[in-house]
Amino acid sequence: MSLCFQLECNRYNMDELICSAFKVLDYNRRFLKMNIAGLLVISHTD
């Protein structure tokens, strides 16, 4: 989890549950971006 995101959690005084839910969403979004980038690379090489 990035420091920036940690500050965001603290700024909004989110409780731990909400914060961890956002952590999961943030992780999934980054993972999805990597997968999309990977698919684009694969589709351009065939």
C-alpha cells in the first residue's frame, strides 16, 4: 500500500475495515491494469 493512500485513509479518518477494503480495490485496479497491458502486448505480437 502506498504512503499516499495511507495518508488518504488518515485524512478521512476511515475505520480499518473501510481502509482495508479500499486497499483491496486499489490492488485489484493495479493488477487489472497489468493484465490489460499484458493482453495488449500479446495481441500486438501475433
